[in-house]
Amino acid sequence: MDRIKRRGFIKKGTLAALAGGAGLVSACSEKKAESTNINFNKKYKWKMVTTWSPNFPVLGEGCKLIAQWIKDMSGGRLEIDVYGGGELIPALEVFDAVSSGAVEMGSGSAYYWAGKIPAAQFFSSVPFGMNAQQMNAWVISAGGNDLWNEIYKPFNLMALPGGNTGVQAGGWYNKEINSIEDLKGLKMRIPGLGAKVLKKAGGTPMLVAGGELFTNLERGVIDATEWIGPYHDYKMGFHKVAQYYYYPGWHEPGTILEMMFNKDKFEKLPKDLQEIVKTACYRLNLWMLSEFEAKNSIYLSKLINEEKVDIRPFPKEVMEKLKSLSDEVIQELIESDPLSKRVYEHFDSFRQKMKGWSNISEKVYHESMG
């Protein structure tokens, strides 16, 4: 082949290749446009019910915030009306309302549904269990959320982490706790597995909605209550009706709050809106823990310095006995409920793996701080 013919051949080949490449790019562009096609005229209106009192600090505020974030990120295509506990349905009927499809989503904590799914409690908080950082690691990065959604699936529900309280306070008491005997006969508002531990110690656990706690404590309906931590406890006014404030919150060392969704209705959303909702939940999860950490430090100082609260650690003997009783409660649960056994084994396997690292990182660091 002479030089002129060879040049013509190369030119034709190059043009053909460019044309083919252009066709490929065009096809990819069309495919990409098709996969991200968004109908901006289609709008969705949802309802969210919560276990929290309307506009309740951090918890209720967070629900309003996530609704606004979703509206903003979706350009107004998904609007969510938020109803506090008692506004649309009673606070502890959130699970049934979302499961049935009467509303699309709800906010609460999984231990509230222990009567329906005992295993759900492990996705809330476990006495002497993992802290907030570890719980987030388990749920978000170690398969916990998949397992959580698996146990919710028969109820047509799915869940995502929607906040975390961090380590809670031990609670407010109208009697001194000097030994485990002092818990006998004690009527205390306490949920989840912690309630079963108190019962084993001889106390009487009661599940009371947050909005009723002050009145019940003031009137002697209950002798003690736990709630969250110094910020809420100050705002709720517990220091006005209870004499002693104990720590730490052995019963809730890192409580996850949940955003639950009616599975059918969630899956009917366009994919981009599904991702917006998920992203907003993760944002809420971070915001809420950060808010608690920031506010609790400020309000602990107020309780001690301004209100002169008698704040005390639980005696070592009491903590050791509560830990022993907690182990018994969990053992009894997993022996009686196969699903709880499966979830707890997954939970505990991750916790054991975490110990090696946390022992030479978080634990040593906090000890060095005094």
C-alpha cells in the first residue's frame, strides 16, 4: 500500500472510530438521562407521627428538622406533616399506625415495641451494652440495619437510625440508693430491657409517656424516673420533684432512636426521593447526638451550680449487681425467643470485636483524662 492510500485508510478508520465513539457516548447519555429521569411535577404528601410530645426539645425538634430538610432537598416534591404524640394518635401507637399504612412514617425507639417484637430492643439500647459510637458502627457499618429491617419486614416496616441520646443519666429518685435492697418496691418509669432488670431487682417498672412524667413523679404515682440527660431533665423540671440524681445510665448507654417507614409507601417513592429520605435520616442521626452532647454539658452545670442538685454515682455494689441481673435478663430472653437469640448473637459478636480496639483507644484515653 503506497503512502497516499495508507493515509486515506487511516483517515477513514479514524473517522469511523470517532463516529462509533460518538454513538457510544450518545447511547450512554441517553441511558444516563433515562435512569435519572425526574418528574418535577409529581409531589408527595406524607404524615409523620412521633412518640414525643409536640415540639419536644431535640427529639420533637429533630422530627421537624428532618421534614424541612427533606422538603428542601427534594425541591418541595416531598412534604411531611409532623404530629407529636397525642396530636393525631396516642404516643405509643406509632408502630401500628405506620405498619398499617395509616401514616407513612414515625419516630420513636425500638424498645417501645418489645411486646410485639422482643428482638427489637437490641436496636434501641442494651443495659451495659455499647455506647452511641459503637451502636452506630454496628447498625450502619456492620450489618445491624439489615437485620433490623429483616425483623420489621413481617410488619411491612423498615427502619433507619434517626438519632442517638448517648450515655443517659441514671435517673431521679425520691430515696437514696445505697444498696440493691433499696430498689425493692421502687415504682420507676423505665422502658426496655432495663425495666426487666429493675423487676428482677424487686422494683416495679412502668412505661409512661414523656409528657406525663413530671406529674406522675410529683403525685407519687412513680418513685423514680429516668429520661435522657441533664438538658431534658432540667427542662422537664425533675429537680423540683425528686431529691436525688444518679449516674451513670447503665440501662441506656447509647440509645438509638428510629425513623420507621411503611415499607410499601417508601418503595413507591422515586429512587431519588428514597435516597433523599435516607440521607436526611443519617443527618438527623448525627445532629441529634451532637445536640445532646453539647446541651447536656451546659445543663449539668446548671443543675449542680444553680439548682444545687444532689448528684451521686450508683454505689459499686449496686452497679455490679445490676450488671449480673442484666446478663440474666438477656439470657432468659434469648432462650425463650429464637429471633432475639439470633439478633443478640449478631450484636454481641460485634461488641466483642470492638473491645480490643476500644480498650486501647476510648477507654485508655478517657482514663488518661481523669
